[in-house]
Amino acid sequence: MNVNWKEFYQKSLESIAFTDGSMGVLLQKFGLGGNECPEEWNLTHPDVITGIHRSYIEAGSELIITNTFGGNRIKLSEYGLEKKIKEINATAVKLAKEAAGGRAIVAGDVGPTGKLIKPLGVLTFDEAVEVYKEQIAVLANAGADCIFFETHIDILELKAGIIACREVCDLPIIASVTFEKDGRMVTGTTPEAAFTTMEALGVDIIGTNCGTGASDMLEVIKKVEGLFSVPIVAQANAGKPRIEKGQTVFDELPEIYVESALKMIEHGVCAIGGCCGTTPEHIKLLTEKTKQLKPYLSRRIKGVDFLKLSSRFLMHRVGFDKPFTVIGERLNPTARKRLSQDILDNKFTYFREEAQNQEIAGAHLLDLNMGIAGQDEAKLMEKGIEILSTVTNIPVSIDTANSKSAIAGLRIYPGKPLLNSVSAELDRLSLLKEVKKYGAAFIALPIDEKGIPETYEERIKLMKKILDEASNLGIDKKNILADPLVLTVSSSQNGIKETLKTIRRYKEELGLYTTMGLSNVSYGLPARGYVNRAFLAMAIEEGLTSAIVNPLDEDLMGIIKASDVLLGKDINSEFYVNYYAKKEAERSEKGTIVDNRTIQKTLIETKSSEGIEDRLYQAVLRGNKEIIASLVKEALNQNLEPTHILNSYLIPAITEVGNLYEKRIYFLPQLILSAEAMKAAFSVLEPMLKKDSARSYGKIVFATVKGDVHDIGKNIVILLLKNYGFEVIDLGKDVPSEKILQTAVKEKANVVALSALMTTTMPRMKEFIELMKKNNFSFPVMVGGAAVTREYAEEIGAYYSVDAIGAVREAKKILGV
């Protein structure tokens, strides 16, 4: 019987479908060396690759994944194989299809590029798209049945890959991301947010792989259970890796792994297999045990009755039975000179403050308008999104009448945004294709070339036109917020009645969620706040589910919170009680940090101080690299000593960033941006610090070990170490032990730091320590990397750091500073 994609997908919808397990661990058993490119084995050891595929099919896999995880141009170039990209990827598909023989479908495997995308790295979104298009085109042309994105840690890079796939082929897509022990991606994305973004981009099967073991993955699956209408795939590691007799072994035997895997199926997983450390034995036992789970072999995925939006970090829900959604209105430079000038000066200090203050005040989304006369709005929109995606947790509404600006924002947003707006005008309706392509929701305005309809009947008619156009493109009406059109009451009192009627008809006749720009109603009147609040209460009663408002208006926010209680949307008044309990705590404590919200509020209020010292501190704390150099120069002009600036303001700020990171209030994006701000400040101070003979804490020689070509983590650690006052000599990646030792001796290093991502290269760390001892040297050695554990570090006699902040702390401990 020949298995095809349609059958595999249908099985994942109605019962359980099976994928395969690890490729890398089995390649190691066949002799893959630590300095070899696994993908090159498609050319040099085709029989081994085919044999591994067959072993999984015989174990019960209905989908096998090609040996092309690192088959993109960037990864292959690290082995000097970039010119063989077509041969390597095409051969991989050929081998998999030969092994499958129609018994399983073949998924073209696409892994990360190994580079971070702006603003976290130097790779642009469009560059990433081109890299992925090159690989995916080869996989598709070679006959892959679908494309499988695996082990992605940055949701924006994954989005680039998905967009690339859509631009070169029409193959089905499976996409899978990796979560850390704390249940977030390394860049801070929650499971709910990541899955929302993948679903919005039209991925056929969404899920997670790799990570820290099946039991931890089970907790991730529980968080997303019942939230999505597409099948979910799970492929966990077989526990944690360790080195025994030079070989990588994993903790979880098939029986232990399958126990957690079966629980994942109970909680909604539809397609299941394994990742690092899993073998055909794991898959065979999994398929056998699953057949005994009759309740789960026949089921259907339920629909979800609410709108989901996501940022890089969090998901937000909008629905008739959900609490009212507040969309912050204060990131609009129109008639706001201070905000406009802040943007034009490329400072974005006030911009950041306004964004964070709205989130603290309770906004669930931020409406972003970057329209300034005479400026390139698309470029400003990209800049605004880059900043908001790192300094706030909540999703963005892209507010623009400029189609170019809308597309620019939709393309690079690391989540599922809201587009404000699409009307029934032909040029605006054309944006629906972009909404679909880039995985967004949108605000629908019942306006056409004739202007604003006066009656609710006319508005309903135009809204149906927009709905039809959206439906034709496959956009579900749950992804629409319908605007009833709010006119100024001072010029049209009857128009307000039509607006209220329209809200109710949207809900009852069309089943649409709604939103509106609240402040329009009071334009031209005195004491506008009273009018806004009264009208909002009336609109909520008619069924309004969200509004663009000023969240800094405490009375308005109080009406919203109270309405949720009175309409039964705030179960047991939980949000209302917590909201006002926190406010009371903030008042009584007078700024004492009592929770995450108060921490952020304290930071922002401190930032508003006029003193140069506070502004320096806050620029580092909030990653404002655009202004940090000018602030340092201002401090120097006020006769502050370079060492005083560094030790009294910059170092304490980056230390606080580290504290917030460890508390999981900050994540990798904030950590990187603060480090970049610190780097920019230090570049101004460095010449003067050298004149002052300022001493570093110590000298560290840093390298990724021989055979390992990964350096994202190493580069982040080095950035932090330098910011904390260490001198770091970066030897790069794939560095022989002999060179590391020679450099350490020559430079009189205080510490040697070694990084390894792969279990196959971890033994090089032990080899370095043995080489060092053999030559009668005793440098303290600090190790880290995705595959490295504390147990392994202790076994080889090294210090261990789990991440960049841990490396700083460990280095200080080693050197007694």
C-alpha cells in the first residue's frame, strides 16, 4: 500500500500518525566523526542513510525525514560544502524515497540557519528567506512529499522559512519549535504564542521537537491542549545526553520514553515520533503501545471559537466570552509632537516609554502608527516593530493607510499581528492576500469608494462583501475584528445610535468580533473623557469585544474591568480583584517591587528622571542603543570620569539586566539588546579607559571546540563577558585543542572557556583538559553549550555555565571578583 500526504494528514486528524526518530545518534554509531558534516553522508555513505530510514519504517514510521537538517547554504559553508547544496539535498530525498518504497511519506528536513535575525542578530529577514528558498526548492524538485521545519528557536526565523516555502512551492508544511526547561523558546516565546504564529501562517501540522525530554515536553503539550484546530506533532529527546566511553548515550530507555509519549497523545498530540537519542526501538514500542489506546485512535480535532493573536512572547485571545480587549492608542505620532520628534531623531526613548506604560496599565495590544509627513513610513514601521517585539510582551496592531508600510510590517512581525485596517475599497481589499500570506488578523471597515455609510443596513452589506473576499482566500471570520464606524457625536448624534445598532448586528447576524476607535466619539467636545467612558459602556453592552483606547485613563480601565465582571466574562471576578489588589499594593508600598508589573513600572518611572546618571542606567537596562553613545558623551561633558560612568552606572545596569534574565522577566531578546547598548557605550569610553590604565577583571580565551561549527551561544556569552569587564580573546569555532592551549599560554589567560553544541563534539573538551595537564598547565576551564551538562563538566574537572549570565557569574567566582 502506498502512503501519501493526504492519507498521513487525514490520519493525524482522526487518530495517530507516526514519524521517525533520531538520525544523528545512529550516524554516530556508524562512525560519524565530530568534525564531519552529517549531511555529507548522503553522498559518502548512502547505504547507511538508506538503512536508517528503512529501520524506522519497519518500526512503524509513516513519515521519514531526510538527512538535510543542516542542508542550507549557511550551515554547509561551515564545512566548505555550500557549492554542493543541490547535490546533498536532492540525494537525501532520493535515498529516503528509495527506502520508503511507498510505505511512508518523505519530509524534506529544514533546520535553522545558525544565525539570529535582526534585531537579535545581523541576518536580515529577506536574507533568511533567500537562504531557505534555495534549499527548499531543491527538496521540492527532488520529490519531497512535504517540508518539515525542525528545532527552531526563533519564531521570526521560522516565519522566514515558512514564507520561503510558500514562495517556491505548494508542498504541505510541518513546523516544529524547541522549548527550554522553563517551557519557553530560548528567545522567550511561549508555546501558546509559537503555535498561534505557526497556525496563522497556514502550517498544516504544528508542534515541538528536541528540548529536554519527553516529560518536559508533556507540560508544553498540556499548555496548548484545546487551543488549536490543526494537528499537533511531538518529537521529544530521549532524556538528557551524556558521554560514556566516547559515545553519546541518552537517559530514557524506550519504556520510559513511551510512557510520557502516550500521555502526550492523551492531551491532544496527533502525530508522534522522536528526536535526539530515540531509535527504531523507541518508535516500535510507541506504535505497539499506541494501538492499545482505543479511545485515542478515533477522534476529531475540535474547532476553536475565538481569535488568537501573538507577539514574540505571548498569545492573546479575543472572543464573545473573553474579557474585553484593550488596544493601546498612544503610539501614533499624529498631532503628538513629542512622539513624532522622538521618532525623527531616531532616539525612540519616549516611544519605548509609551509602549511599556500602556502594557503596564493593562493594554492587551498596541496600535502602532508610524505615519509622519515626508518620511518613509515603511522603514519607520519596520523600526517600530523591531523595537516593540523586544521591549513589550503584547501583540501589535499595524495601523496604516499605506499599503507598502502594511506589507513591510506584516512581513517582519515575529508573531500574529492585527492589521488596521482593510475596507471594502478595491485597493484595500487587495491587502487580504498579504494578510493571508503573512498570518495576520485584520480590522474590517465597512467603507467603499462612496464613503461612510449612514445606516447600519448599509454597513452590514459592505461588511458581507469584505467577508466574502476574505472567505475566498481562506481567511476565517474569526480572524476579523469588525469596526462599526464611530462618528463624532458633536456632529451626528443619530450616527452614534447607528453605531450601536451595527455592533449588535455584527454579533447576532454575522457572528463577528468587534473593535472601534473610541476617542473619535468625543472629538471637539470639552471633558472628552466622560463621553468616551459613557459610550464605551453602552458599546460593551451591545456586544463590543475590543476597542482602541487610552489605557492610561484609569477610570476608563475601571469601567472595562467592571463590565467584564458584570457580564460574566471575568469568572469569579478574578482579574478585577487582582487588578485592584495590585494597584493598592503599588500605592501602599510606594514603589517597592511587589511583582513583575511593579518591577517594570519602577524602571520606567525612574527612567523619566532628568539626571544623566539615571538616563545612562535606563538606556542599558532597556536596550536603547540608539541614544547610549550620545548619553555617554553628555556625561563626559559634565566632567564625569570614564571609570565612574562605567562602574557606577553601566555595570550596575547590565548586572540588573542579568538579574531580570535569571528571574525570567527578561529573555534573550532583551539580554542581547541591553548588551548591544552596553557595547555601544563602551566603544566611546574604551580609549579613555585605556589612558586611565583601567584593568579588566581578567583575560578569557574562548573557543568552540574542534569539529563544532556553531557559535551563536558563544558569541552571546562573549558579548556579556565583555560588558561585565572581562577581556575576551575569541578564537572562533572549530578550533583544535592545541591552538586553544597555545593561545592561553601566550596570552597568560586567567580562564579558558569552551563551547560545544553537539554531543559528538563534547569529548573535545575532555581532550583539551587532558592535553593541558599533559603539558603541565592548569588553567581553570569553563564549559557550556546545548549538549553540555553540569554532570559532564564535573566529570572532566571543569566549571559549568548554563547560559550567558551563568558564564559571567562563574567567571567572577573563578577569579574571585
